[in-house]
Amino acid sequence: MTPFLVIQAIVIGVAVIASLIYACRRLMPVTSQRWQAALANSLSAGSRPVVVREIGKRLQPVAAAGGCGSGCGSCSTGCGSGSAAVEQPVQFRERSGE
């Protein structure tokens, strides 16, 4: 196996793994955050070296901010997204000229 083929296989492998991670984060956000938190917790264990614990600390997922203006609409303060959908009736029109 030539060095070029080894480098090519490594580059393609990295691209496939990056695409898989991106797709999981876009299509399964809750599950990917749960997996990320599990990985970060296992790396942050007290028995791990300091460097590995620092990596685990950096991998912790960011908690969702639910403050006013975040657009969550989960509280009764009325500060939700403000872009409520307006119902519009469907109107059917006959074609003319046929």
C-alpha cells in the first residue's frame, strides 16, 4: 500500500466520521446531547489523568438558556417568539377559459 493510499483512506475516513456526527447532531439533537454528556462524564471521572478530565470538561454540552427573549414560549410571561401563525382560509377559484 502506497503512502498516498494511506493518506487518502485517512482523509475519507475523517470526512465520513465528520458527516456522521453532523447528521446525528442535526437529525437527533437530544440523543446526540445525551451521548455527548455520557462521553464527557466518563472522561471527567476522578480516576482519569488531568488532561483527559479537562477534555471531558470541555465536551460537556451547553445547557439550553430559557430566559426571556429566547423564543421558547414555555412560560406564561408571553415573551415567546412572537411570530404566531395566523390562520388563513383556503380559497378555491375556478379556472377561466377552459
